[in-house]
Amino acid sequence: MTTLPLAQTPSLGALASASFRIGCLGFGGPAGQIALMHRVFVEEKRWISEDEYLHALNYCMLLPGPEAQQLATYAGWRLKGVAGGVIAGLLFVLPGALIVFALTWLYAVWGTVPLVAALFYGVKAAVIGFIAEALVKVGRRALKGPQDVALAAVAFLALFLFQLPFPLVIGLAAGIGLARSFSQPIPAAVSPSIAPEKASGVKALRAAVSWGALWFAPLIAAMVLLGPDHVLTKVGVFFSKLAVLTFGGAYTVLAYLQQHAVEAEGWLTAPQMIDGLGLAETTPGPLVLVNQFVGFMAGWQTDGGGLWLAAAAALMASWCTFAPSFVWIFAGAPFAEGFRRSRMAAGMLQAVTASVFGIIAKVAVVFGMAVLFQGVFSIALPWGDDLALPDPARPDPLAMAIAIGAAIALIRYKANIVLVVAACALAGLLSLWV
């Protein structure tokens, strides 16, 4: 098959138009968004070659945070420099962020209305199907042998049974991968079709400092003006930490979110967080926009809070989630080719990816207990912690049926994600009469 030549480098306006289109149509999570960007940037516009796109994707998979938004930023940077990266990265997020904000506001005000609650009942059950689909997809990619299966099992037990901190689990997995890397071959290089910008330590440091300052500016302002114990400061600190420590996509973020925002801080309940995930699933843009939902609810449910504090906390959560991507791309992308060929980087990524399966499994169990059962009980563990388990005498048959239907539709029939959520929401109306 003959490869068509690359088209002329686009104008900033053309790049903005294409990026806004991707932001509006980016349903289906990272996999769907990465495929959509490939269709637009590589196949339709021919602005980026296949090799360059895959090279960018491999680099972004090594980074913490939302890989699809980072890939959009990388593509914009390769085409039009820093201005192009900012345009592509922001427009990838902005449409979905505005929609999620509006829906979160409506949820906070009307979420307890029986009709709305019934719709979200169905959406929450659908989310279990989405997590099951994620387990299948991650399992196929991540579990390449017995060692990877063992890593996944250890990660699950570390989080669920021993309740170890999420960053420690990721760090241990990376350490194991680093140790394994010395026995693995060096990954093959990919020659990009577009000449890369020459790497410069001075330029990288300048980019890291300037974009890092923009990243931390709202957080520092909140800390100085409101104090370290204010909810706005806490939201900024937490989501900045999350942006640095979460590898492996949006579902690994959920494990850390559930552990900190629900269990430690009490910003929202587990069912409310599943509602937020359902909102993020049904809207365009990154699935990690659930962070914005969490920030909004943290401000909304704080004593003396309300819409303005909720809006500020949502904005803080979103900024601290997505701003770091500009640091990673603008400072690190010129070094990406050499880093991608690193044996140690490849080994660490493989180990972290394997542990992601266990992390998602932990999320599936915790959320499944909250949605598929009407009660839980606790047992005391020898090391002093309490382990919550579902009450087998109190299942929720309707929620189970909706979740199973969603999983079959997504995994077996590759059904459209929006149609699945809509159907599950309508099925949730049955809860009004069951």
C-alpha cells in the first residue's frame, strides 16, 4: 500500500478547529480518543506520520496523568510548537469540562429527586460494566506472562487486603520492573518521519520552571490567602500529587481517588463518586474529568460552601490535573526518542502496566460492593485494619442485571458507549417500582 505524503503544516486556526472537533467527539475513554486523534491527525489531515504518532503515544504512556490529553498536547507541539501544544491540549479538555461542570451542578442540586436518582442508579450499574471492559482490555495488553500475573495479584492484595498507600504500590511495581529490565532486550527504535526538535537541557529546564510555576500558582495563592487547611488548598495539593503519582490511565486514578477523597477526606461518598464516573463516561473528553466532579462536590459539601466554592474547587482540581501535562510535554518531549529506547524505562512501564490490572480489579471490587449489594459488613484483620465485604444476603438483582448487560454489550458487541449508558439509565427507572 502506497503511503501518501504528509500535508502542509497547518495554521493555528486549522489546528484549533481540528482539536475542538476531537474535544467534542472524544467519547469512549482514552482508547476511543487515541483512535479519534489518529483518524484526524494521521489519516484525514495527514499532518503527522504513522511512525511519529506511535512514537508520541509510546512516550505519553510512560508519563503520569491523562495520556490522551498528553498525546493531544504532544501532537500540537510537534505541529506548531508551544502555542500549538497549548491549543490542542486545552481544546481536547475544554468541551467535556464545561459539560461535566454543568451536569455536576445539576446533580448537586437535583440528585436526590427520585426520578434523577433512578437514572443515576442505572448509570452507576453501567459503570461496573465499563470497569469490567477496562479489565479485559488492560489484561490483554498488560498480562504477558506469569510474572505479570503475579504483579497484578500482589497489587490487588496490597491495596484491598493490606490497604497500602497507592503511591507505594506503584513505586514498588516500578522498582520490580527496573530490576527485571536488566535481563530484557533494548526496545527497537522507531525513526520519526518529522525531524524532532533538538533536545536542550537549558530549554527543558526553562520550560519546566515556567510551566511548573503556572501549575502551582493557583495552589500557592490558595495556601497564602486561605491557609493550608482550607478545602481549596487541600484539593489543589491532592490533585497535584495525583498528577505526579498516577500511571496507567484513568482507572488507576480512581483507586487513589477512592482511597483519599472518599475514605480519608470524606469529600463525597462511594456512590457519589460512581455517579461522577458515570457523568465522565457519558460526556466527551478525558475520563479523568471525574476529578472535576470530585473537586466540585468537595467544595459543595463543605460547611459554608456553595456554588462559588464548588466552582473554585472544580477549577482547581481540573487545573492541577491537566496543567502538569504541559510540563511533561514541553520539557521532556525533545528527549522522548532516547528515553523511549531505554531498557530501564521499558521495564518499569511493563511492570507498572501489569500492576494496573490489579489496581483496576480493586476498584471493581470496591465499587461493585457499593452498587451491586444493599449492604456490607466488616471483619477485623490481624494487622488491625477492618476489611469491608459485601453482604451476600442483601444483593441488588436489578443493579446486577444492568451491570451484566452493560458488560456484555461493551465487551462482546462493542456497543456505542453513549447508547449503553442511555439504555442503562432508562433501565434504572425500574428501581422506582422494584
